Amino acid sequence: MTELSTATTPAVPPWADPEAQPFLRLDGVSKSFGGFEAVRGVTLDIYRGELFCLLGGSGCGKSTLLRMLAGFETPSAGRVLIDGEDQAGRAPHDRPTNMMFQSYALFPHMSVEKNIAYGLKRDGLPRAEIAARVADILALVQMTPFARRKPDQLSGGQRQRVALARALVKRPKLLLLDEPLGALDRKLREETQFELKKIQAEVGITFVVVTHDQEEAMTLSSRIGVMNAGEIVQVGTPHEIYEQPHSRFVANFIGSVNCIEGRVTGREGGHLRIACPDLGAEVTVESGFEAGAGEKVALALRPEKIAMGRTARPGFENMVTGRVEEVAYMGNLTIFQLRTDGGARLRVTQSNTTRTDADVPRIGENVQLQWTGAAGFVLGA
Amino acid sequence: MSARGLAGLRRAWSGRALVVAVPLLWLGLFFALPFLVVAKISLSELAIAMPPYLPLAEWADGALSIVLNFGNYLFLLSDGLYVAAYLESLKIAAISTLFTLLIGYPMAYVIAMARPDRRNLLLMLVVLPFWTSFLLRVYAWIGFLKSNGIINNALMALGLTDAPLQLIQTDIAVYIGITYTYLPFMILPLYANLSRLDRSHLEAAADLGARPLTTFLTVTLPQSAGGIVAGCMLVFIPAVGEFVIPALLGGPDTLMIGRVLWDEFFSNRDWPVASAVAVVMLLVLIGPILLLRRAQAREES
């Protein structure tokens, strides 16, 4: 899981600046099909130049939300404002948005350059300007040598670039991307993620990306909106979404997490003390979570934040003993399934920093599991 | 290549040959052979005999004499009636094909864009007329078009016309008959083509700023060109040789080649000239068929 920081990020990001005006505003947007509410009361501000990802599983309403921005669906309730303009009643051909379709939707009877010029022709631009802009965008996506090919003579990655170029060439206020990398194989997807980010920074257009791939969302976005059952459950930077999820759904959806049930026993300054019977211990966690003594909560611990060793080391506030039950070697890291003395099942990952595995605990071995007070976070019951 | 590979290849070959042989045999027996018979008759001379023409080859006094009579073809050219009939047939077929296209395209489009569960019902309605006899359906049009038929009675009842319009026994009646009869042949290939149209292409066009009409002209229409060509050929080719519709609905001056053929064969009993008419009709139709094949090949490449 990587988060790239772009060089152009200002000191205070617009979403943290109370003065900043949102570029795209969704105000209580809902959409029902028959009796089914696909999108429920989404309120969201997206700022100029953002690369915003709508992340969620299939059927969570993210594509419907995107299609409402493009004008293919009409909201049942709520307003969509782009650059301050209400989009109600505006047809897709009349909106300052362009969309890159999941299937790419390239016109099979037109060459690459005709596909890209299509939108510019509809605007009635002079022929010379169309040719110049098509040439520029082809160079940007490195497809100049393929200008005269038909879409079926291109590879998947090349088609993806043409689809991106066709949507970008009109210089929309808002570029909507529906699973832009979904049809590419893993290796190509990773390369293309960085390229997409680079292109976005270069053209400076606000991107809204729909994806079900959490890794893709983490890599691409300035901010992520996690969706579940038609609602946005959390909006934040990739870092916030991963390290400070507000709910078990978000914590589980992005990365994996150990959730250990417990009851609050008290607070000491910034630390909450939680008794976890499954761990057979009372743990300390740095948290602003408001909970009175006796309240049921859960301690959430990411697997990579637990240190594991045959002997205890100093510097950790929390420690339990566990037995290795399963080991899965992944190459860059190893995943351990452990059972603590109290009966809790924990998942721990270790980076494989050396090529030997002499020190790696074996199945059946007892190990010390330690973590600091800042390693975990608290979730409501 | 190993012996086994060779044997396998030979086996594969014989399998393929069998698959090709069946339709080839069919075409040979029921198309090529009859055509050769017709071509042979077209080169012989008329005679009062059974059959009513002279044999091409004769064996007499130890000499084989073959007489090829091209007079029938020259006769077709010299008598303006035949040339006029060919041109008239092509004209009537072309205009009728245009009408079926103009009516059939929107119908096919609506069916292709309909909800999937409704498509089969709509398609069945298109094919439904085939459940009654072709002849009956053409007869039914007489009831509509004749002087005291349904259309004229309705027009007079509405006061739109005082005297009945002459509809039956005109070229218009023939256009109506052909258009009506052949409409499904236009709709079905167009539907097959349009139902494969990717809806996301239409959305992409709209997204890029195209109004619905522009989307239709720049995306839908070019992508359905194959269906248009196929539908037009399926209507045009049989319409050129149509006999029943002009005979029942057309007037005495509706001169289509099918009727000329009928008259030569059954009224004049001039089998050689009738055969020549048939051979020339085939040659005339080979042009559009080649055009169709070229269009299909281009679409595939």
C-alpha cells in the first residue's frame, strides 16, 4: 500500500481550508430505481485539481453517482453543482464534464485520431485547431504512432490511453473515470496508475475516479470517499482512511485489521485503557474516542503494526503471548495467524528484510506480540 | 512431418471436405444443374414439338452438328419491351427497397432498444404475417386498395375525395405490396445488427457533446451499415424477379420481368426466349450480389 505525495501539494490542502470554495458540490443527492435506493443523500465537496476516488464494492452506488455527474442519470433528490452551476436539467452533451468509460466505448468505425477529434468536432472548432489539439494529446498519452489505427488493432493498454485522450482533449472542468484501470492486467495497472497521476498533474483537471480496487484508490487519490450501500461512509486522505477509519466497515474494506472486543476501564490523559478478555490483558491505546468506563468498544490493530519476537523488547506499552497457527510466505512479507492465551485470533505481518528465514517463528511456537499505544485505534461497538 | 501428423492432417482434410461437400452438392443439384438446363434451352431454337425447342446437338450421317442459337438474346435486345421490363423491374425493386428501409429501420431500432423481455414479442409480431399464406396477404391488399375497398370508402366517408381513387392496378399498389411483403426481410438483419450496438458508444457520443441526431448519424448509422446492405439485398434481389405482386396488384402497364417471363413461358410457349430472359435476369442480379459480398468483406476486415 503506497501513498504518493505530489510535489505540487500546497501547505494547506483545500479540504482543510475553511475559505476554499468547492469545485464540485453534491448536496443531498439520491437516486432510486423503482423501489431500490442506489444512492442515498450523498453530500460531498470536491476541490479544484483534486483526484478524488469513489471507492466501494460492487453495487454500492459509486457508478450511479458518477453517471449522475455525467448526466446519464437524473438525481431523484438533491443538487449537483459544478463550478457553482447547478447541473439540473442539463443533458450529457451540455455538461462541462467528460467521461472515460469502463469499457472505453471507443467508436470501432473510427481511427484513433477520429475518435479523439470527435468531441472537438461537435464543438465546431476550426479544423487546424482540432488537428493541433489531437496531436498534442496523442503526444501526451504517447500514442502518436498509432493515430491511424482502428481501436480493434490496439492492445488493451493502448485503448485505455486513447479513451483517456478522447475524454481529456475537450479540457472538461471535470473528468469522470469509471474503473479506468479495471481492464488492464496487474503489472500494467501499476505502471498506469503513476502515469495517470502524472497526466492529471500536467493538465490540472479535476478527476473523479470510481474504483473497487482499494490499492488503486490509495495510490491515485488526493482523497477517497468510501461508499457502502449508497452512502458515503467516510471521506479522507488515503492516510486518514487507512490509519483513522471511523467504522469497522472502512477498517475492514481497506487493508486488513484485527478487531478485538473489550470494555473501557478508564482514561489516562490521551490514552484509553481497554480490558480485552480475548487477549487476557488490559491494553492502552492513544485515542480521542469518547467512551465512558464500562462501555463496549473494539481495539483495531493493523497486522503490520504488531511486533513479534521470541523475547519481549522494551519500548512497547502492550504485550501478549501468542502461538503461531499458520504461516503464509508472500515474498515481500510473511503473514502469521496466531492465537493468544486469551483465545483471540490475530493476524501479524512481518517484512522479510533478509533472504534467510532462520529467525522466523515456526508453527506451534510461542511468541511475544507487542505494540505501542499509538499502533491501534478504537472503534465503537 | 511425421507419418502420424500426415494421417491426422488427411483425416482433418476429409472431415472438412465432407462439410463443404454437402452444401456444394446441394447447390450443384438444385442451382447449377437447372441453370445449365435453362442456359442450354436459351441457346436453342423454338419449334412446334415436345419439348417446344430443337436440340442443340444432332448426330446425322456420321457428323455431329452443334447449333448455338444466339437469336433469343439478340431478340431481347432488339425488342424494346424486354429492356424496358428489366429497367422497370430494377426501378420498382429499388424504390420498394428504399421504402422498406425507411419503414424497417425505425422499427428495427425500436425493437433493438426495447427492454430485453419485450424484444421477442415485438420480433414475433414482425414475423407473424408469415403464418398466413403469402398469396392471401397480397389478395387482402386488393380488398384495401380496390375502388370500393377499405381505403377509398374511408376517404370518401371522411369527405376527402368525391370519387374513388385509382389505387389498384397502379405502380403504387405494387410498391405497397412489395414493401409490405418484404418488410421482415429488412427488419430482421437490421435488428440483428442494431441489437449488437454497444449502448456505451451512444453515451460516449452524448458525453462528447453530440446531440441525439448527431449521435445517430455519426455513431449508430455507420455501425449499422452492414445491416442496411444485407437487408437491402434481401429485399431487392427477390423483388426484381417478383411475379405475383405485380400480377395481382399492378396494372396492365406494370411491366416487370417476372410477368414477361411468365407470358413467354406459358402464353407464347416460347421456352428459348423465356430461358434467355431468365439468364439475363440472373446476370443483372449478379452485380448487386457482388456489391454485397464486397461490402461484407470490407466490414469483416
